[in-house]
Amino acid sequence: MSKLAILGGEPVRRAPFQPWPQFDSADLEFLQKVVESRHWGGYPYPTPLAAKFCEDFAAMHGARYALPVVNGTVAITVALQTLGVGFGDEVIVPAYTWDGTATAVLAMGAVPIFADIDPDTYCLDPESVRQAITARTKAIVPVHLAMRFADMDALVEIAAQHHLFVVEDCAHAHGGAYRGRGAGSIGDLGTFSLQESKLMTSGEGGLILTNQLEHYEALQTLINCGRASLTDQFGKRMLGLNYRLTDLQIALLFGQLRRLPELREKRARHAALLTELLAGTPAIRTLPPQPALTSPTHYCYVFQYRPAAGQPAPHRDLFVAALEAEGIPCDGRFYEAVYRSDLFYATPQNCPQLAWQRAEPVDYSQCHCPVAECAAYEESVWLFQFEFLGCEQDIRDIAAAIQKVVENLEVLARQDAALAGIKAMGRAQRARVERAKNY
């Protein structure tokens, strides 16, 4: 049995994985042309360059319209405003997601209500959604997480029964499809993030898809300082802000879109290989297949750390620290249960909608979504998408490192949990530690 690297042994891997983001000379040439054009901003909105990119992006996902926006969080806020979700209205979101899915709801005056997730997908559990619906509920925001899609058949049916809107959070799902329908084209609106780690990136940015002209026009108005849309068939007038994406950022996205299908196929192929290599590994459960996912997409590869009952085993965070010491970038607390996150600071004092027309304010300290909490603090292990962009040997190294740590679980269980270091902290805590170290 090889000695674990975290205990002084030789790591499985020292070589770095593929760099991210990826670009080529065509990206630099196109960006230079935009710089030389001296049109760098996002006005008029959408610019001709943005309109061309959005046409291509919408077509890839089977939607009629797309619009760019400054980031994925704002995309959700603007989408909800477009649908008329108002102050004090409730919006159901998954308890296990990036905080921005919920804070976007708060930012436009509505109230996020947390529903639990499915243990096989880590996406919204339709039954938990059904139980969360009240007379105040106006919308559902399913998140297609990491490498799986929310059960859109069930969620769309629930929404129709209760006259609710559906806004898909597709921050992890660029190019993916569910039963042949592209991510973001199934609900009333679909939102995407273009932040630096995402499957397509312009550094920061976001996109919104819709199939309805009325929504498309409202989105333009909200994103473009309240100006009327280009077509203006519905004549809507709304208070807008400047959420435009610049042409410098749009220029980067053409190359990102061009190489997306090839990289998506490579990630999917390598993810399938890793699943095959991990089959039968004790203490490890890979997520079961999702037949409805007709075009797989992998923002991250997620597996579950599940030691057998009674087996001496370290906490998930120490398992993750040991795996990372073997040369495999990974995370356990990639997401927390949002209502327990340091970044989700929502009280009736700073979010008055939590108390508006209620006998008692919404108290997030009373939330309990057991599957989400298990995923966040006990079970999930996240591998990053760039680890799947290299060669087959990279995947075999990942599998070998996981199996090495698993073989040493009993040894690792006898170690001080402090070995996990900042891995045992929440993400916000870690950020504070890193800032303090670098001060």
C-alpha cells in the first residue's frame, strides 16, 4: 500500500492539467480587430457583434432569442423582473447551488424559498418543490448542476399546475440538452454565466435565452437603461439599468462557442472513462446515468464519498485534502447549503421583503434540507472541468489517486482532522484566511 502524499509519500501526479481558459491565435486576431474598430462598449444594445453571437448561441440551444448581460447573477434577477415577479413574491430555488441563485432573487425584492435536491442528480427534487409552494409562489429556478439536469418534465408540469414561471439556471450547462431540448430553452427563460471558470467564458458575463418576443423586448429594456427594445411590438416600458456586456467581451465568445462542441465531447468521453474506472471502488459512488440528458455537459465531475457504515474512515474534507495532495485538484465544499453559507446574509433588516405582510419574518436559520446538507458537508467531491481536457492518462491518474486514498482510509482516519487545513472551512472562511495570508 503506497503511502499517502499528505502523510509524506510520493504523489500520484505532479504534472499540471490543461490550462483554462483556452484560446488560440484566431481569438487574438478577432479581439485585435475589435480593439482597432474603436467600438469597445455595448451600446447600441445589442450591438451588431453581440446580435450575431447571440443568434449563433440561441441556435445551438434551440431558442429563438438570446441577449448578453454583465454576469449570471444579474441574468437571473433580470429574468425574474421580466416575468413580473415582484416585491415579497416567493421564488423556489435549490438549497444546494451557488449563493448567487438565491441572492439574485433577493436583489430584485423577492423571497428565495429553499427546496431540497435529488441525491442522484444534486438538482431540485420535484416533490420538495411541490411541498414548498404557497399562495405567494411565483416562480421556480431549477439549476442544472455540475453534470446533471434538473427533472424538467416534472418541474414544468408542477409549474403549469400552479401557474408558475420557470427560469432555468444553466450556469453549468452550456451546450447541454434534455430530451433533445437545449439548456435554457425549456422554461420561460434560461440564464447562463460566462464567469472565468465556466464552460464558455468572457472573464465575466452572462446570457439569457427565451422563445417569446414579449420577454425578449422586456429584457432589452431592463438591460439597456430602460430604452425601448429594437422591435418594440409590445410597447413595454420598464425601469432599467445598464447591464450591457461590452464588445471586447463578446469578441472572446465567438472562439469559445466554436470550440464548445469539441471540448464538450472530450469532457463527456473522459467522464465516462472515469466512471468506468471507479466502478466497484469502495466508499465511492458515481452519480447514476440520466437517460434524459441527451447532450451531456460537464462543468465539474461530481462523485459521492460514502464509506461503509462502521468502516473507519476520515471526514470527507480530509479525504478531499488527501486527494488534492496526490496532485488532483478537487473540492468538497464547492457549494454549501445556501442558507448556511457565510455569503448568504439575509435578514429582515437588510432584506425587508422577508417580513413584508407576514406574521413572522422568513427565518433561514430554521431551514433544513437534509440531502443538500449531506452533499455540502459530508458527501460530494468535485473535480474541475479542465482536468478532463487533456489525454486519457490524465483520467487514469485521477482514478489511481482516488483509489490510492480509498485504500488508505483506515490510516487516514487515525490522523488529526487538522490535516485537512483550510479544506475543512467554508468557502468564505477560506477566502478570509487567504486574504490574511497575503496581506
